Amino acid sequence: MRSAKQAFDLLSARWPVSDGRAYIAALEACEGVNDGHVSDESARESFLLALEEAEIPYSTDIER
């Protein structure tokens, strides 16, 4: 993900878990970044927890 908006769009449109606690927290955090109430890092952490909750494999390596 390159932005909180991209993460929010993915969470709201194509996420396999729609009622998990981490999922809801990630949605709120990503929306909060757009509103200026949540830091990018906090939203990133919430998104990673939602990935774990949904058992979606991921890597935090950054491609350059």
C-alpha cells in the first residue's frame, strides 16, 4: 500500500473479513489519516494487524 486511502479502499471493497476487531480499527485508522486525526504510522500498524487477523500473508520489505 502506498497510502492510507489505498488501504481504506482495499479494506472497504475487497477484504475477506468484515467484522473483525482489527479490520474495524484499520478502517477507522485509515479514515483518520485522511481526516488528519491519525498518524500514517498508526494506520500502518492497524493495517498490519488487520492483515494478520484475516490471515493474509504480507511482507514489510520495501521495493525500490
